[in-house]
Amino acid sequence: MSDTIKTLRLVMHGRVQGVWFRDSMRREAEHLGVSGWVRNRSDGAVEAMVQGAAGAVDELVRWAHRGPQLAEVERVEAEPGSGSFAGFEVRGSA
């Protein structure tokens, strides 16, 4: 049985900028086969749009609650997202 495709918009709050969060998320997403993008926001949060097999997206959301070693993630907002993505890119700030 094939896994359902899931698309989520995530916003990570806490100490998430200047700690290699975006590049670490890109590497984790590529490892899991998840597409989308990630960028810093002007309010200090990191925002991402992630799309892939539901199980892989769920795993990336679990990773986002931890983040890379230097991150201190306080909370992660997740809501349904939209779009179609090929690969995973790190974008500039929003």
C-alpha cells in the first residue's frame, strides 16, 4: 500500500536561527525523501513547507521539534500546506 502524500507548513520558534537549522533540515529532508523549502523569518522563527509520504513528513516534524545540536526549539506550529515541490531548498529570509 502506498503512503499518502502529506504537505505541511511548519514554523519553528526558539533559538532556531544561527544554529545551522535550515541546512540541517535540508539534509534531514533529503535523507527522508521529503520535498519543499525552509527559510528564516524576520521574527526570528524558521518557516518550512514540507511534502512527501505521510510517514516521512511525520518523521521530519519529529526532527523539527529537536532541530540540530545547537538549536533550542520552544515550539513547532504545523498546519496544512499547499504546492508541489521537487527537491528541498534553503531559501533566503522572508
